[in-house]
Amino acid sequence: MRMTTLTRPAAAAVLTALLVLSAQGQPAPIPSTVTTISVPDMECPNCAKGVATKVAAVPGVAKVETNVKERVVRVTPKDCTVLSPKALWVAVEAGGHDPAKLEGPSGTFTKTPPN
């Protein structure tokens, strides 16, 4: 059996072609599913804790992060779950605060969302 030896430029071309072909089979990146809620009157850790507790009780919520300095709440859903923007908005209100803006996969809202 005769073996063929590739030159360096030919070997580099083959390797590049293999890398390009393998990258084509990769799935597209998943868009962000995190919902960010601006809460201007969330001024202290206790306020943030109250809001986080109410938001965490919304069905489908996996994680809630609050940032008092930025005055935002970031909500991550459980896998394969689409959170209700209205339920999140109402939960912030139930926590005693007024959301100013909600941005997520379902859109951007500056008043109570319809769904």
C-alpha cells in the first residue's frame, strides 16, 4: 500500500476545511431569555428581598437576581419556559414597588403588560 504525504500548505487547507465543515453543524446561539425589570423605588436590600420573594413565586421562574445599586431585577426562567410579563410585573407590585420598565423575550413594556 502506498501512502501519500501532504505538504504543510495542503495539510493546513485540509484542516481548515474540516473545521469549517464541523462548525456548520453547530446550532445557532440561543437568544437571551432573561427578563430585566427596572424598579426605581427599590432602594434597599430589604426592598430587594421582598420583590425577589414575590417574583420567585411566579410559575416557571428558575432564578431571581436583584441589584439595588442599578435598581433592577433579573429573572431567569426554567428550561423551556416562557414567563408571563404580566405575572412578573404584578409580582413586583405585590412586593410593594412600582416597576418602570420590563424587557424580555416577549417585548419591552412601560406599563402593565396585557399577558
